[in-house]
Amino acid sequence: MNDHPFPTQLIQELRQAGHIAILTGAGISAESGVPTFRDAQTGLWARYSPEELATPQAFRRNPRLVWEWYAWRRELVAKAEPNPGHLALAQLEAYFTARNGRFTLITQNVDGLHQRAGSQNVIELHGNINRTKCFEEEVIVEAWPPTDDVPPACPYCGGYLRPDVVWFGENLPAAALVAASTAAQMCDVFLSIGTSGLVQPAASLPYLALRHGAVVVEINPDETSLTAQATYVFNGPAGQVLPVLWQALTLNS
Ligand code: BV8
């Protein structure tokens, strides 16, 4: 009798996998206190939806509002800590790479918590809120003179600075999308964790994995459009399910 909830077959498939791919969404950071996109916006931001603020049009219309929204989120993320779900994924990466397996972590999140948890090979499909770039030239800007201007000006061209994240209507970084799509096609097991699967093209990755014969595992307290097609579904919070999966995988191995 297993003292964990995972089917023996899944544990075997994970142990025998040559390539594991993982897609995470905002749900894996929920237990770190970072609100998901489905959560209602709080306080000052309650009257806006992320889709309204996370666009180039919103920035052109009101650069101060959008910059301040990201400044508020940056502060919130800086105070957040990686949770046991993030830490378990970093342990899983070390476990598989130590056995010469391939482990690809693809995230839709922009909070950088996977890296802070120790994950080494992270594909950021939607950028990173802690990086800043020039709105005009798209170059990353690491420092700029102190200023009261909001948003601050690019020290090179004088245009506005903006967060280095992918807004709705903007293309994803080509290299990241190619790497993520390749991993989805090549992997033996694909885990979709903490994502509602509503935002494209990220949401297509689990189906790409299914079409290429991968075992697909969904970890989410709620049902999503993937649930009916996933090979295994675990309806629970990532911060609880992943540490138990890690223990089950490494038990007697
Ligand atoms: C693109 C960065 C080509 C910014 C994000 C019209 C015009 C233009 C484009 C479109 C259009 N119509 C559709 C599109 C495509 C559009 C899109 O998909 N729109 C949706 C709304 C329909 N996509 C794009 O625009 C993409 N680019 O297509 O380029 C193009 C170019 C021009 C014109 C056409 C096409 C760019 C998309 C990237 C947007 N940027 N983030 C920022 O963060 O501010 S997306 C952002 O939202 C996140 O990064 C994330 O990807 C997404 C939220 O999704 P989730 O991560 O899944 O989070 P969510 O809150 O939804 O769900 C959380 C889940 O966790 C829930 O299921 C919950 O149950 C679960 N959960 C909760 N607690 C836990 C948990 N799970 C586990 N454990 C827990 N404890």
C-alpha cells in the first residue's frame, strides 16, 4: 500500500522519463501570497482587470498608472518567498539532471520565484517583472538616474521605461516560445501546474505534449479545460501536492 496518493504507474513513468517538462502559472505563486490573475484585484487596483492594464495601449494611454501598477506588484513580489511548491520543483530538477535526465521548467509567471527557489533552467514565456526595458528601443535598462518622473525616462533615448514583461497583444520572446514548444513535443511527462489555461499561446503547450504521446499531469485545486484530457489530475494546491510527489518519487530510490 502506498503511503502517498500517487498511482504506482505515474511514479514509474516519472522515474523512467528521459525528459520532464513543466508549465507553471500564477497558481504556483498563490501560496507565496502573490495574487493570481483570476483573483480579484485588490484596493487601488480593484477597478481594473489585468487584461486592461497589461497592454501597450494601456501604457500609451496612461503610462503613470501602468508603471505604478507594476511598481506595486514588484514590491509585493519582493516581499514574497518561494513556497514548498517552488522548492519541490527545484529539487525535482536536481533529481532528474543528476540522473542525466532533461528537465524543462516553463513559466508564465513574471515573479522570478522559481529562480529564487533554486530552479536553474527556467523558460520565462512572459518576461520578468524585475527587469526593465525601454518602451521605444526594447533594450534592457539596468539603471537610470534618480528622478521624480513616473515612468522614468530611458537614459539612452529619453523614451519611457517599462517592465520587461509580455503584454497582451505582444509577441512572446521567440527563443523562449521555441524552447517551450520543443520541450512539449519531446518530453515523456508534462506537468501543468497552477494555470487556468486561458492565455495563449502558453495554454496550447499541454495539448502539444498530449499530441506527441506524453503523459500529462495537471495539478490545480480547480477544474480547467485541460482536466478532461489530462492523463492524471490532482485537485490540490501545488504547495501541498508537489512536496508529496517529490517524496513519493525519491522513496526507496
Ligand atoms: C500573443 C505578463 C501574438 C504581464 C501575461 C486579441 C488581441 C491580441 C491578442 C489576443 C486577442 N485575443 C486573444 C489573444 C491572445 C492573447 C490571449 O491569450 N488572451 C486571452 C485573455 C484570451 N495572448 C496574447 O496576447 C499573447 N501574445 O498572442 O502574441 C499576437 C500578437 C498580436 C495580436 C494577436 C496575437 C501574450 C499573452 C501574455 C500576456 N501576459 N503576463 C503581466 O503579468 O502583467 S499573461 C498573465 O495572465 C500571466 O502571465 C499568465 O499567463 C496569465 C494568467 O494565467 P494563469 O497563470 O493561468 O493564472 P490564472 O490566474 O488565470 O489561473 C491561476 C490558476 O491557478 C487557476 O486555475 C487556479 O485554480 C489555480 N490555483 C490557485 N491556487 C493554486 C492554484 N493552482 C495550484 N496551487 C494553488 N495553490
